[in-house]
Amino acid sequence: MKFKKGMAAIIAATLLTTGVSSATAYADTPAMHEPMPCYELLSSAVPMLAFEGSTAYCETAIDAEPSVVRISVVQKLQKYWGLWIWNDVSGASWTQTDNDSDLTILKSFNVSESGKYRTQVEITMTDADGTTETVTVYSKEIDVTI
Amino acid sequence: MEAYRQEFAEFTKGGEYRFSLRHRLKMRKVFQKYDNSKTIDLSISSKPKLRRRLMVALIIALTAIILTITVIGIITNGFRFVEHEDHTQFDAVDVMDYPTTIEEIYEPTWIPEGFEITELRDGKVLREVKYKKNNKHFVIRQYTKQNFLGYVDSQRYQTENISVNEYTVVYWQSDNVNKLYWDNGEYIISIFGTIAKEELIKLAESTKLKNVE
């Protein structure tokens, strides 16, 4: 009797957890999930980091809502120090501003140390009404050996 | 009655009885065996505890598996989607043995009437061509698969999988903009813009490897 109660508890817990998971994961139609808070002005961003030898290529494409009239981006190359701490690489910070609803920034930098790197991209968008939104995105992390 | 008490009082006057050494040794062996069997009995009575522990472990394992699947994300059409609090991240699943830089260019052979190129950006891992006509625009981008990581506002967009040529394209539609992403086997291609869905799909269908003259 106790064993049957236990199995019932397991099945209930599994169903409950699956129900929660299905609200956040999806297969063919992502729109089937429950609505969640979203970006106001940002539509999509693709921050990319690649290395060729010791040269880091920091390239990011940003698309905002058509109502956005100005995008300002601060892109930084960061190096992993440890203990979840990322340090900005000195000299590898770039700012670009465009009076449009999309922006692409293409930069490169020579690094001198091996380690794990990523780019941090801070995107500030302003629409015609003066509404401002700032979103920060990160590229994939790349291990570099020099 | 008094005589009865006096007679049996003789039996209570004696001290504690001491058994012989041989008897005591025999009984000690018996008691030791009894102590060992009590240990066995205890383990038998712990079966319900073992069952409870197994059930708890099973629940924890199932929950961990389900949470892991959720964190890893759902894979569809060559992309892995992971949903976060305010956005969805997606990247390419199959990234090994593909170009790590933009080596070959993919471009559309059909352009909607009246649109002209207003900007072209050639990066190492990202290439972009912008087209505009009046207040309409679209942007075609080509990304290397290894480095691709997209952030998209998943709540605002309705999503659909569409077959384009031999590929399955992820199509995102909102009130203001539409976009397509697909893995063409070598690179990730995207088209983003304020043009109609049919024009986006036609652009995707016409996007082919640029002939090098």
C-alpha cells in the first residue's frame, strides 16, 4: 500500500515537472509556449566571436523594431579570469552608433594571452517616442591557445 | 498460614544461584548467536526505509533529467532553441567540419522590384547586404555556423517551419517585421525585413552560391 502511494507520488511529480517544462521548451512551433516578458525594442541580436591565430574577430548584427530611430552599441572583448569573473581586455572596446533600426559592428583585435574569451555587447535603442531600452548579450565563449 | 510462611521462607533466604562454568560458557554461546540474529532482523525491518530512499532518489533523478532536457533545449531544423526569461537563444547544432570563416558567398538571384543595395559589410564570420526601397527594407546575412548564437524576442513572434528548396526554414513573424533563418549545410543564412512573407520566402528560395567568375 505504501509502495503504491510512493509510485503515485513519483508519477504525479513527473507529470507536474513535465507540465512546467513544456511551458518553457518547444519543438516545431515555439509560439506554443506560455507568454513571457520580452524585449521592448530589440528584435534580434547575433554576437559572434572567432579567432584566427591570435586575432579575435568580434562581429555583431543587431535588428531592432522598425520604430527604433537610433542604436548605440558598446562591444567589448572579455577574458575569463576565473570564479565567474570576466575582465575587459584593455584596448578591445568599441562604440558604434547608427540612426537606423539595425546595426552591424565588425571589429578585430590581437590578443597576447591564452585563455577563454567572449564578447559582451551592450545595445541601447531609442525609438521615435524617446523610449529607450538597453540589452546586453554575449557571444559564445572560445578557448584560445597562443 | 503462619506455618506455611515459615516453611517457604527457607527458600527465599538463600543467595543468588551460581551456575556451573560449563553451563555459563554454553549459555554465552547461545546469547551471542541471538545477538547476531538480532542484527539480521534489524536489516530485514529496514526494507521500508530502503524503499523510501529509492523512491526519493528516483524522483530526484527524474526531475534532474527533465530539467536538463529543458536547459539543453529543443532541437529542431538544425537549430537548438533554449528559452530564457525574456528571450530565446538559438544556435546551430551541427558545427563540426564547416567553414570557420566566410569563404563562399550565398546571395539571392531574385530581388523584389525596386529594391537596391544600400550597404554591404564583409566580415570574417558575418556578411551582410542591405536592400531598401522607400520605407521598406530587408537585410540578408550569412554567418559561420560555429560562432553563431542568436538572441530573439520569442514572445512577440509567431513561428512556423517552412520548406524552402531542400531546407526547413524557421520563419518568425510579428506585426512589424518578418525573418527567416536556415542552415544551408555550410552556413546560417538569415533574411530580416519589413517586406511580405511571400517575398521573404521567394528570396530564400533564390539564395544560392555565388558564381565566382
